[in-house]
Amino acid sequence: MSLISPLARLQQMDSNTLSDALDFLDLPGATYGLRPLWDCPKVVGRASTVQLGRKTDAQPTVHLISPVIDTISSHDRVLVIAGGAEGISCWGDILANAARRKGIRGTVIDGLSRDIDGSADIGYPVYGRGVTMISARNRVVQLSSGQPVNMAGVTVTEDDYVLADRCGTVFIPAQHIDEVLILAEKIACRQDGMVAAVRSGRSVAEVMHDKQFEAIKQGEAQ
């Protein structure tokens, strides 16, 4: 077993490699549509989940997500926010500043953000479906936190692993992190070799033959 922490190993990965590893293991986790909302860096961490929903009464409420931010005490957290409504924001620059101050690594929204320049200005990574100017106030409320949520068709549980980069967002179930990382590291090594082979003049048809990818799964040398 590796003595390097899962988060440190995950930091060396990208979403493409992790998606391939999940495919080989027949595990869900790779999503479509949750992309960087500014030119932000890769985010790696453990999920703190939040479920949002439509506001159905006129009673005032605590601002959504703010109670979750207030309770976070570790520096390995990524906010994973589900239930965003079409056209309505569920993130903004005030929340970004609060999250940055608490040492939260970034936010992934199955929804939209407003004030995205405010997040960019402080270097706070935000991933999601897009941006809007329309406030969540009196439209969207927080329903729960720390419970399983659905993110672009993938169920994400509190403390699952998260990686988000330019190609999208991947969620890895905590109970499978070791086997996913072991296979992802093999895939990364093999793919580096395949790139080197193509650059050296080897036929790309030969290098990218299906047997090469099956060899990654089996851990064989080709």
C-alpha cells in the first residue's frame, strides 16, 4: 500500500485518466457539463455535500450554503452543491470570500453561479453549468447538507473524493479510492509510454489498438 495520501496521489491525476479508471472498474463518477466557470486551477479534495431546492413559502431563511461554510474546520473540503434551478444562481462572490477564508478548496455546482468575476478575483475555483445574474434570494433554499446528492447523474456522498479540471468533474466513492488510484496510475504510466511511442514514429494505429488498453487493465506489458 502506498504511503502517500490519497489526496496527494489524486493531485497528480487528471479527469480523463480517472474517467478511464472508473470505466475499467465499471464504477460511476465521471460527469458531463460541470466545467470551470473561469480559468481556474484544478481542484482536488473531499466532498462536503449540499442539497438545494425551490423555495415554496414566504418565510425568511438563513442564506443557503452559509451554515455549511461556517461549520467546516479542515482544509481538504470541496463544496458539492446539487439542486440548482434553471437560470437561478446558487453561488456568488460573498460565499466565495467566506469559503476562501475557511480554507475550502473550491466549489462544484450542479447549477449556476453569479458574480463569477468576484470568485476569479480572489482565485477561488468554481465549477458548474454556467453563469447567471439572477439571485437565489426568495427562489432557492438549502434543504440539507452532509447527505447523498445527485450531481449530473452521479450520486455523491459526504467525504467522497473530487477532482475537477478543464475537462470536467469526477467524483470517486471513498470506499473505492485505493483501487481507482492504483488503476489510474497504471493508465497514466501506459499512456505516457504511448505518447512517447507515437512521438518516436511508431504507428498510431498500432499504439492505439484496443489490445493496448486492455493491457492496461490487466497490468500486462505490450
